[in-house]
Amino acid sequence: MASFLFGRIVRALVTLWAVLTLVFVLIHASGDPIAVLAPQQMNAAERATLAAALGLNLPLFVQYLRFIAGVLHGNLGVSYYSDTPALPLLLARVPVTLELVGLAIVIAALVGVPLGIAAALRPGSLADRALRGLSVLGASVPTFFLGIVLIFVFSVLTNLLPASGVGSIAHFIMPAFTLAFFRIAFFTRLVRSALLESLAQPYVRTARAKGLSEAVVVLKHALRPAALPLVTVFGLQFGQLFAGTVITETIFALPGMNRLALEALFRLDYPIILSYVLVAAAMFVAINFATDLAYGLIDPRVRHGA
Amino acid sequence: MNPAGRFAKGLIGAFLLLGLAAATARAAPGDSAADPFVVAFDGGATTLDPIMRSETTTNSWQREIFDTITMLSPSGVPEPRIATSWKNLSPDQWQLTLRQGVRFQDGTPMTPDDVGRSILDARDNPKSQYREYVSDVSGYKVLDEHTILVTFAAPDPLFPTHLSEIPVMPEALIAKEGRTAFASHPIGTGPYEFVSWLAQDHLVLEAWSGFWGAAPAFRFVRLESVPEAATRLAALLSGQVQIAEGIDPSDFGRVRTSGRATLSTVPGLRTMYLGLDVWRASDSAGMAQGTKNPFMDPRVREAVAEAINVPLIRDKIFDGAATVAAQFTPPGLEAYDPALKPTPYDPDAARKLLAAAGYPHGFSFRLDATNDRYLDDSLVAQAIGGLLGEIGLDVKVNAIPKAIFFPQTDKGDFTVYFAGWSGTDPVSTWDAIFHCRDPEAGFGHVNRARYCNPKADALMESASRTFDDAKRIALERAAYAIAEQDRAYIPLYYQDEVAGVAKDVAWQPRPDGLILVWQMKRR
């Protein structure tokens, strides 16, 4: 077990190193940060001074070695723009993204799962077909469009919700719903098909024959086996959402980490971009690990290694 | 009831509750910390260290907390701020009289050394973006507790203008705590004190009771980055923010008819122009190899200027929010000559000029532009390409990100490029973009087109040593008049500064684009 864990950790570290190196090379090939950072008025000598102060005058290989040495010391460099260490700057943005993603997942599950159950109970009914139509809509409406429509309705027309920023749970309602919308449809489809499959199983017939109420049959006996694929997808969605909040964060002006990374990318603020890659990669590893654990909790067969 | 119905009901209930809370909490913005006066910016300040970054949004946020030594009026004249008056004693000496009774927000009195060392900091810090304004300063001497004498290695007649860029910092505190600690909780002499912030996202401020000047109209202030134009508009129209910058021209009508906000516009200091390769006789980078460079011929440059219908661009792309340029210098800089008139749009004359220059059937070239730097930059580049097509030129519009565009054009990899320039004064603008290129001497580092007219350079060099305002301005105008005649560049328009302003706020945007809450009043 220990050697298995050790192997996993080594592999994760090698992956991380490869990703960081790749991103390092790619961003250095994508333009000159001094050209964006320095005001046009700045002359060549002043630019050279600035480049030297940021260490950008060194040969690329030396810059790379310094970067790797910094990473090993937990130091990802100083943001060219904010003149403060990049990693804390990024970490300050993580909670907002976490809250947003967490809330979106909860909304998607709270709405999507019951809808999926409802659809599975009466397959082919009008409600089922309406829900299927809705899920096509959910899968095809672009995030930015839905976000702007929501802002127009709930901020401009009715003035019920703030259009931008953070500060209260009200600020998160529209962004989280925007982010959840696509996933609601997704969860609905998933629960519907999984539940339909398990409802056809013999043990469900047995449960009904025992005279159990329909609610117990569906929720206890049929839903639990159907939950397994759901958890896998849940984990995958969590990871996808983390990297996928950039449009939502931008539209609703939420100070999340994806927006910061995007802005840093436009400015070629290398230390922030590299910090982002590191944090995002670490999160993916953590999510995958948590998914594995959850699997074991739900399915005894996984837990006992059957 | 099915779960969906229950959820919908819960959602509606939550909305009603929120609406009620919003309705009861409505007070005049700025009166309480819970309901501050909010400005929505297109981006956020990256640092609160006031010499690290010369960029409009960053400066706007910083200059609520910090005072600059002087301040420019809307017409570009330096006015008193921390310095109440200034006198030029000799070509290499300026004497500054400082305001009395000024304190920093931590309670310590501002000393003449704070002012002097702030100037030296801006000059010496390797990451300072304000070096060019004070690079001629050699040192300073404290004469008495409210007078300092600044000495120069080379004369700078525009020093009072340059001081409008230099913030006064608590130098003793910075020496003790270090710049990083200072930047995380900045302390200045300005109208607002720092409360909290999240870098590149928002800054919370409160009016400071110890400020030397008039107390600002709004006590609690929040400056926010709202990167999406549609969201800024929505926040303005719903009353969530009081000022929204960067309103999209296509939304002007909606603001005007909203009844909740107005549009406020002023011609800005940014000149949008075309730069043309005027140094390679052939093999210009944006043309087919082995072809002659037509732009060496002044008639071709003239034809391009006449073929671009700038009023059309102003009306169709900017809904009027741009000012047609008659010269490179925008109004608000002293070299601006009100007597000059814009080049009239005349495609027939342009075609004749092209024919006379030997190109009756036109020619092909690449037009480089940014697509992420200026308002609607790639759209304007497309329009220019279309208009030049009307006189028979075959233009390949190449709109690219600024991080690629600037290094590429700096290297000379272009034939014609479209970009913007905003300078603080006519002399440094000339030295950067018009002066014959001489990197060793620090001249012409943005002169990508390699324009060179030694006669005009000589005029500007003597202007840069002339302390008499009227004489200096005459020399500057003479130099720029030559450059306009030579068609060194083709100035197109000045970008207007446009902001959406809530009905109950009285404020005019500034030509330099700074948005300063302490200059706003209640209506």
C-alpha cells in the first residue's frame, strides 16, 4: 500500500513538472512581457533596467533553472504587475471560485437529480419529453448569453439581484445558476438513464412485491446503485468546473482565480500564470483522489476490493 | 407537490425576500460603509505602490490615497496640489513652495524631504515607470520647512507638468517598513484612506478626516473591476454603481434613454494614428519581396490621409464618441494648434494622387493593428482597409494581440500600422516618436517608421531648453507643423473619454482618463 501511494505521488510530481515546463516554454514563446508592461514612452535603456529588475534579461535556460529552484522553495516569483509574490495573489482568489463551483454543483444536483427521477418514473410522458427538451436547451445555451439575460432580468428590469461583485450570498445566485444550468441538464439525463436501468432490475420487482411504498422502492433500492456513475461524473464535473468558471467570473465580475489567470495571460504576467497552472493541477489531483475515496464509501465492493 | 415545483417556489420566495432587503436598505450611496459609492472600472489597479505602474486605472485608484506634487487642469495646465507655487531660478534649478499643514494618513506631518525623496524614488527605483519624467533631476536641497530646490543635470522647462505624475510618499515610513509592506497598506496625503483591497479586483476607501483640502462629497467608496461592458452597463442602470467607465458605443442610446444615468464625454489625450514605413526604399516588411515601397512618396501618404473617412468611423463605430484629429497633438497639450483643420475626405483627389505617383491601379500591403489594446481597434482597422480599398489599394488587415504587435512593430516588421499614443508633454512625445532615431542618445525609441527631419528636431531641441512659455510653445508648434506637412504619421482621431454617470452625481470625465471620486459632487 505504501509503495503504491509513493508511486502515485512520484507520478503526480513528474506530471506537475512536465506541465510546468511545457507552460513555461509556451508562454515564453508567446510574446515579450516588457512590451506589454512598459509604457510606450519608456526608452530602451529604461526597458533594459526594468527587464533586469524582473530577471527577464537572463538567458531562457537560466530563467528556467531559477524558476524551478523557486518552485522547490515554494516561491513562484513576483507578479510583474502587482509587485507582490504571485502564489498568495492567486490563492486569495481561490475561495471565490470554490464557493461558486460548490454552489453550482449543489444547485445542479438539487435540481437535476429530482428532475431526473421524475423523468425516469414516467418515461415517454409529456413531462419526460419536456424535460428532455429542456436538457437540450441547457446543453446548448452559451454561458455568456445566459449570464447576460439573467443580469438583464434580475438586475436591470427588476433590480432584485446585484449584477456584479461579491459580498453576500445574493451575489452568488446568478453566477452559480449560470454555471449550474448546463450541469442541471447533464445530471437530469444521467439520473434518468441510470435509474431507468436499475428500475428494470429484479430486486426492484422484489421490493415492489414485498409491498414497499413506491418512494422507498425508488429512493432506497433503485437510486443507490444508480448513484455510482453519478459520483464519477460528479468528480469529473467538479474538476471541469474549476477550470471552466472563467466566463462566469468575468461576466459577473467575481474575483475568482480563473479570471485572474486570464487577465495575467493577456498581460504575460508569467509568475501568476505558472502559479495558476500549479494550483489547478494540484486541485485536479486532489479531486481525483476524493472521487476514489467516495467510490469506496458508496460501493462496498470497491471498499473491500471485491 | 413535486420537487421541481417546491424548488421553484423556494426560489421565488428567496427573490422576493432579497428584493425586500434591497428596498429597505436603500440609502444615498456613499453615506454608509454597507452602501458605498461604487465606481465600475474596465479592469483593476494592479498595485498600490504609486511609482510601479503608469497606467490609467491603476493611477485612478492610487490617486484617491496619494496626492501628486502638481495636478493638470483639463486643458493641461499644471495647477497647485502639494506644491503651491514654483519658480525657475536658472536653467538647472526649480524652486518649489510646499503646502503647509499637510499630514500623512498615519498622522505624521509631511516634510520637504518626503517630497524630495519621492522625486528621487521615482527616478531611481529600477521598476519605477515614472523615471522619464524626472530623469533630468540631479538632486534636491531643503531650503526651509516648506521650500525645496530641485537641481537638474539637463534643463527641464516642463518640470511642473512632469510633477503632476509624481506622488508624494511617506519616505521615512517606507525606509522603515519596506516597499512591500507599504504597498499592502498604502499611506498618502490624499482625500481618502485605504481600508482594504483585493489586488486587481477592488479597493475600499473611506474619506480621511485629516485631509488638507475640502472633504470629498462621498464618504464611503468602493472601486471595482468589472471587466465585462454589458455588466458595467447593467450595474449602472440598476443603480448598483454610480460611475461606469468604458460604455460600449452601441449602448450609448440605452444609457441616454434610461432616465437613471447620463453619458459624460470629453475628448481624450490618446491620438489614434497610422504609422507608415518611410525608411525602406524597397522590401518593406508588409509587402511582397522585391517591390518598391510606395510610402516613400509623400503623395501616396497624402492619398492615404485623404481616403480615410474619419467622420464616418467616428459616427458608425464610436457613435460620435471620438474627435476627428487635425494634428498628432491632442487638445490639452500645449503644442496643440487650434488653427489646424482636419484633412478633408476626398477619395477622388486621393485616386489622382496615387495615379500621379505611378500607382493608377494601386498596390498591395499589410496593415497591422492590435485586437486587444484600444477601443474597437480591429474594427477600425477593418474600416480603414475597406476605405483604402475604395481608392484601389489592396489592404490585408492583420489584427493581432498587443503582446505580439508591439515587439513586432518595434522591430520594424510592418509597412503600415494602426496604434495609439498618449503623451504627457509635446517634448517627450517628439523625442520618442518623431525625433530621428538615435537609441544611444535616447531619441526616437518609438519612431518605428524612422521619420527623420533634422530641421524639425533642431526646433524641438531648442524648445526643450526654452523656459519662456510663449516662445517654447511657438517652437513646438513649428516643429509639429513640419511633421504634419511631411506626413510623418497620419493622425486619425482622439479617443473620447466616456463614462456613464448616475443621475444624482455631478462629474465630467478628464481628458487624461483618470476617474477621481474626490472630484465628484452630489447633484
